[in-house]
Amino acid sequence: MGKIIAIASQKGGVGKTTTAINLATALAVCGKKTLVIDSDPQASLTFGLGIRKNGEKIKGLYELYTGRTTLEDVLVQPLENLHLIPARIDLFMAELEIFTTQEREQTLKSLIERYKKEFDYILIDCPPSFSFLTLCALVASESVIIPVQCEQFALEALRIFIKLLWRIKGNFNETLELEGILLTMFSKHLTLSRMIAEDIKRVFRSKTFETVIPRNISLAEASMNGIPAIFYAPEAAGSVAYKELAQEIILLTEQY
């Protein structure tokens, strides 16, 4: 039975999509059958996995939300054990088209629930905001990974986000849990970066992943080239960190 994990943050530029791309790929390389869903109309995850390099129009999450197609028709397989539900800019319109439907926040959950048994992990990359698409993703998920950039005001932003998560848990999805807080863009040479990491680990303790994602140019270069970093630069510090994160999540899953 697949574990559904949203990767979410109300802030942009924290490594959310980079995490979705490379964690999904690392899980697939570990032999875990993985589905990753691009729920961001910017479609950065879709491009980052090498889909639509030439701008061709393909079906994706928008068509699923609006009932224009089936899951089987939109699934793309970028590599062995990894499947993708892609996105494109049209996804913005899904919010308007299903907003008046009953139990609209349950739409994504209903779409993927019956396919859980076919995957070990289902990851959902959320938009960098508390939009209706983010709400649908969190209602569909069992847990949430929150990427947090090691920068000023990160701790306060994290507290706000977690408060909102608990409101969603109380009103829409009582089984929603915090999978973990992922420190990203960490630089051991910067005092501020070290201080922020220490503060977050002190406050959230067991809910902070042991794995820390370093600031690493290879991660950005890989996304620009439409290649997961663990293939683009397998020995780079960022690639190694995402492989370690995959192992940490697999271990956590097996414990429960």
C-alpha cells in the first residue's frame, strides 16, 4: 500500500520541487515503485524530469481534475520504477472549474486513492502558496515534508505553516501527519545557516530529518537540464544527500 506524502511550503525558493524530483528518483533507484504528482501550475517538476522539453502539449493533472481523462492516460514514466502525473499552466484553471463542486477539496484524494496499492510511494509537489491546489494535495496525503531554507525568518515561517497544517488536519484530514522538516540550502561555512539549523532542530527535535541538503550548484544545473541530480552529478554533495534522505524515509516507513 503506497504512502502518500505531500512536499509543501508557503514559501518559494526553498528547494521544494528539487526535493520532489530527487527524492522520487532516489526512491525509484532504491527499487521502490514511486508516483510523483506535479500539482504546481508552474510545472517545474515536469520540466525537471525531462518531460515537455520541446513544449509539446500533453495531458496531465488538469485533465484529471476536470474529468477529461483517466490516470492511465496521463501517466508518464521518466525512468524505471518512477511514474509522473505531469502539469502545465492550464492547471490554474482547475481551481475555477471545480470550485463549486461538492467536497471539492477531496478531488485529488478520490483520484489517487484507488491506485495506492500499485505504488510504494506517492509524492505530491505543491505550489509555493496556500492555494486550493495545496489544500487538495494535503487532504489527499498521509504526511507532509516541509523543506526549510536555512535563512533568516525561517523558524517563524515554519511555525506559521505548521499551525495551518494542524487546521487542515482538524477540518479536512484527521490522519495528516508531519513526516519531517527538511533543512535545505545549508552552508556549513555561514554562521547564520548553522544557527538557523540548530534552532530548528532544537525546537522540532525528532521531526527534523537527520539528512541536511547542502547548497549545491549541481542541483540547480540538473533541473535546468531536465535531469535528476543523482544522474546529472551522482557524486555531488546534493545528490548524495538526496540518496541519504530516501534511505531515511524508507527506514521510517518500515518502522511503522
